[in-house]
Amino acid sequence: MGRVQDDNGSRPHEAMAGRDAFTEEALDWFAKLQHAAGERHVAEQFDAWRESDARRAEAFRRVEALWNSSELRAAVKASAAPSRTTASVTRSAPRRGASARWSIRLAVAAAVVILAVAVAKFPDFMLSMRADYRTAAGESQKISLPDGSLMTLNTASSVSLDFADGRRAVTLLSGEAFFQVVHDPQHPFRVTGHLGDAEVKGTAFSVRTDETEDKVLVREGLVDAGPLESRQTRALLAAGHGAIITKASMSPMPEGDTERELAWLDGRISFVDRPFGRVLDDLRRYYGGRIIVTNDRLKRTAVSGDYRLDNPELVIRSLAEATGAKFTRLPGGIIFLR
């Protein structure tokens, strides 16, 4: 059950191969602009977003390039066209205006679905070439490592391993993993994310990585962690503590967050007074489809809850109802909240 609190407070496929947080934002804006075409306040918000960072403008340019490709246009046209079977059972033709509006809506829905698939396809292929182990959205996997340590790979996650010549090294390519490390003082166990790393002799801890930050959470023992680009900025984290690591800095996790962040090990998601937008960021990893929020106020609404993760769409529906959001599910599993 949740609780809410209102808070006011090249070629196209090559260009998309390195999907990051800015590309995700750009794809959300593409969908929002199609959905709210002609609305001036949306256009103004988009201009402010695009002009706030050159990387955002470049990400949107890449999305537009993919959208303008002939392959995608053909796929959208094919998806929006009514089948012969559907046409044959229609008893009365709608008025031309209604038909045209429906065709536009259908084309927009098809465009969003196909563009989301296109954006997702190539980065996943690149990960598959590098990863020794991967999980799909909503899946987790327990893996025995060559040294006897145990790794639990969370949803939509991937790793590569290097255990040759006495090394114990894991590179977290995406997502999140929990490690129960066999004690071996002579051979440190190292996990490297996008921005930071963690090194232990023997303990239980997790690492989560994305394009903007890494998180290290300690359940047992001690973990030496810090940014990759600032070796002098390191900290020894004790059980029950965690750190958020960026490119050249690190900061402690709020008190009490560690066990809530590790609730996924028991198949749950737990949060207290978190912005709805941040909760949705977590749920995206388990849902697998796209979740698009067209109301920025919703993103700021504080929510609390403890839910099972075996049906993430049900969690999203429940939170949407609690926050007063209108829930719309498009073909292909795309969810609009407004």
C-alpha cells in the first residue's frame, strides 16, 4: 500500500548505439511533443530542457535522425495501417474528421512504440558482445563465481568477469549486483562501475551503476570505495552504510536507506517520501517498457510504499491512482502518466 504527499517544492543506428540518460530524456520529450502537439507551454518547457545542456540538444538530434530514417518511417506506416480483416467487419464508416484524428493518434502511438524499440535495440546488442552474464527486465539470477563467491544479478543488469592469474575482478556494465565474497586477503575482490569502484577482501555488498552515478551499499564487513578519476577521494564503508559516487566525488547515503535499497533481494521495492519520478526511474528497470510522465508536478509528488516486484505494472497503476495521475497504456507496453 502506498502513501503520497503533494510536494510543490553518421547513420541513425550508429548514433543511437550509446544510449545514456540524455537519450532517455530525449526519447521522452519526443513522445511528449507528439502527444501534446501545438501546446505552447509544452514547447516552452522543451526549449528550456534542450537549451540547458548541449548534450541534451545532441541527444534529441540523434532521436530525430532515427525518426527521420526511411526504415523507421516504413515501420510506422505499416503499424498504423488497418488490416483487411479489421476493415471487412466494420459496419459503418466513421466521419472523415474522426477517421483522420484516429489515424493520427494511431500513427503517433506506432511511432512511439517503434522508436522506443529502435533506441533500445542497438545498445543491448553492444552489451551482449561484452557481457559474460546478463539479465532481462524483471529477471534476477544467482551466479557462482570462479573463486567461490556468490553474485546475485538484479534486473536488466550485465557484468563481465576477469578471474585469470589470481585476479578477482568484475566490471558492472549495467544495472546492479549483490556480492557475497569469499575471504581471501591475498587476492582483493574488485567491482568497477561506470564512475567508481569497490574493493574488498571478503564481505557482502552491492554496486549499482548508471550514466550519472554509482551506488555502493554494504551489508556485512568493510568496503573500500571511491571514484575512478579521483583515487585520493576514497572511503572505508562499514556494514549498514553506503555511498553515492560521481565522476570525481562521493557522498554518504542517507541513514536507513541501505536496507530499503537492498529490498530487491527479497523481490520487493521499498521507499519512504521519495519523489514519484525517482520511484518510476527504479520501476522502469523492472517493467521493461517505457514510462512517460507528461506532468512535471507528478514527478515531484512524494510517495511511500512497499510493493512486490513480480508485477511492476500493477505497482505503477497503484501509485498512479494514489497520486491522482491518469494512467494510459499504449500498444507495446508504453505507459503515459498525466
